[in-house]
Amino acid sequence: MKKIPLIILMISLSLVIVNCSSSKKGTADPKISYKTDIAPIISNSCTPCHMPPQGRKEPLENYIHVKENIVEILERVQLSQDNRKFMPPANKKPALTTDQIALLVKWQQQNMPE
């Protein structure tokens, strides 16, 4: 008689363990890369002002430049649009979307993989 409750307990515990481990797989943040995710945002929003030879601003033409300037990039794209330091300027390009800014933030949090 004692074997039945033990078997039920073991089965229940097994189900809990399986459900816990499978739910963690779905919650992990996807890896963000410069080449796939970040470069298109920079290219679309920062060209031509930050792309030499036309650009006369801080160059953001490659991974190293963007990585070195990510703190300032994040600060400037999150300013109020009426702030003169807001990027990109409204008369040149549309503001980054909330999703694009979140992607930049996550990339920074993931140590900016190339």
C-alpha cells in the first residue's frame, strides 16, 4: 500500500521538473547580433550623417564605432524629440521605434556581440 503513494509522488515530481525546465527554454532572450539586428537600424537611421565620407559627425560605419558609442547613441535616441541633441534629427530621419531602442538596449546588455 505504501508503494502507490510513493509512485504518485514520484510521477507528480517528475511532471513538475519537466514543466519547469521546458518553460525556462521559452523565456530566454534571443541573442542579438550587430550584423543581423543592429547594423540595419544604424544604417537606416544614421546615414549619411554618420557614414564617411559624406558624414561629418561621429562615424558609426562599423561594429567597433557603434560598440564604442552605444552609451551616447542610447542617450540621444531616448531624448525628447524637441531636444537639440535628439537623434536622428526630425528633419532628416524618423525617430527610432520603441522596439528598435529596446533592441539596442538588449544588445548592450548582452555585451554587444558582433
